Amino acid sequence: MRVLAAYAGASLRLEQLEPECGIGWNTLAGIGAVESVHGSYGGAHAATDGAVSPPIIGIPLDGSEGVMEILDTDEGVLDGDVQWDRAVGPMQFIPATWESWAQDGNLDGRADPHQIDDAVLTAGLYLCRSGGDVTTDDGWEAALATYNRSVSYAHEVTDFAESYGA
């Protein structure tokens, strides 16, 4: 499975970039499962080169019930919306977060939130830098709260990560 290779590859790269972090492939896979069903949400799929298509674009972050309000930060470049931000790609990045943290996971010279290697490496680096040692309860909680503040989200990611780790 192409997506599994992205999770494993990002975990190996993060061992070099952030050795104190301790993030495993299963944590990245847990997030990928919750965010986009491993890049398959809405009929999308990852091609052999890691490009996920059709692009996965989230709902408008317009402040409606249960949704944060985030005005457009990218002039619609990544999400196609010039009024509100929308999460993009298989790991569901808000455009401003992608701009700050984007990584070139497949080493093709560009970072693309719709490319699974880029998206997973970026997510891992973001989690490591946000939580520090994610093998501790405090680090895990800090990392996941930075990615998504929902307690139910954290429980769901944890359940998937534990299942994959077993």
C-alpha cells in the first residue's frame, strides 16, 4: 500500500531530523485514518508517485456550529476558497500551517499538501516540534492538541495508532 510506505518513510526521516521525538509510523497512520481515511476520502487515492487525487479539500472553516472560524490566509491558492480557509490534502492542513511547516517528503524539489510523502512528513515534523517527546503522555497530548484541539479526535487517533501498533 502506497500510503503505508509514506507513513514508514516519514517515521524513518523523523528519526534523523527529530531523534528525541519518538514518533512512530502508527501515530502518523492514526492521524491519516481520522483525517482522510488514508487519502481515500471522497473517492481519492494515492497514485504510485504519492499524488493524492482528486484533491481532498475540507469544509469551509466559517465558524458555523462545531467549526472554527478561519478567514482565508492563502487567497484560495491551496483550498480554492478566497473567503474561508479549508483544510487540504490527506493530512488536512490549514493553508497557513502548511505554509509554515511544509516539507518535501519525496525529495522532488517542492512541497505539496496533496502529495502523501510531503503531507505525512510535514505532519510528523509539526507533531514533533509541537510535542517534543511524543512517547510521553504530556508530549503526545501537546502534539495532538496542536494538530486538533478536540478530545474525541485525540481518542480516535490514539485508538487507531494503538491498533496499528499492535
